[in-house]
Amino acid sequence: MEGLRRDVGRWAPAAVLTCAVLLMMSSEVSAVRYIVGGNMGWTSNVNYTVWAQGKHFYVGDWLFFVYDRNQMNVLEVNSTDYENCISDHPLHNWTTGAGRDVVPLNVTKTRYFISGKGFCFGGMKVAIHIEKPPPPPTLSPQISDSGGLLNSFRGQIFLPVVFAAAAVWDSFLLLL
């Protein structure tokens, strides 16, 4: 048992530091999970064209369809079948039977989703235009009397490193 504790004590600080760095990096890029239809979900009497308006869907985002699994489904179709509500030969049937279907948006193009069983004619269809993510913002040096570049460095790198070091030290003390 003592040998196991010693081995854990050797690797714990590195693991904590790695997690802290990963958390700092992941805050810059994050995918969005859209619940299709917002709080109404995937159901009739929702205008999905209006719902999708003004939203930017990027590669890496997800669509989350929430619906009554006993009545509706989620089918991906081509643009012609979308316009005419034809559900006979979908490109993909995303219906899992749970009424909680997740669709990854992994390519830049417009994708078309409908619900078969006649619900498409009532408006249960949505076209999603998927774009490349915008480039990350560039940091430009700030010139000011208060040492802008140094303050930027302190706020973006120094403080997270201090917190990570404190977490490593804390985990080290717990092992003693």
C-alpha cells in the first residue's frame, strides 16, 4: 500500500498540472450543442426557419433533437425531399428510439432535416447551414503607461500558472 501511495505521489502533481493546462486551453475553443427548437424541442407548431435564423452553426457543433419518440422521427434528406416533405428515402435516419437524438455537424454544407409520418407538412423541418469556425482572435500588443503587454501576460498566463501550481502543491500536501 505504501508503494502505491508513493507512485501516486510521484504522478499526481503532473496530472493536476496537465488538467489545469487543458482546462485553460479548452476555454478558447468550444462546440455548441443546439437544442433544435429551443425549449419547444422537435415538435409541430414551431417555425424552425425562424428558430435557425441568426444562429451560426459551425463544424464541431451538435444538434440535439428532443421529441415524442412514439410519434415523430428525425430524418436527414436532400434539398428536393426537404422542399417536398418526402421521407421515403432519407440520406440518414437519426432516430434512435429514445427521442433524444444527437447529430454532429462535421462538414461545411447545408443539411436538411425533416420529421416523417406527415409531420413535415406541418412545418417539422429545418435546414442548417454549417460553416467553418471563425479564426481565433489575435492578440495585439497594447501600449499604455501601465505596461499593457506585461499586464496582458500576467492576466492570461501568469495567474492560471499560479493557480495550477497552487493546486499541485495542495495535492502534494494531501499525500503527506
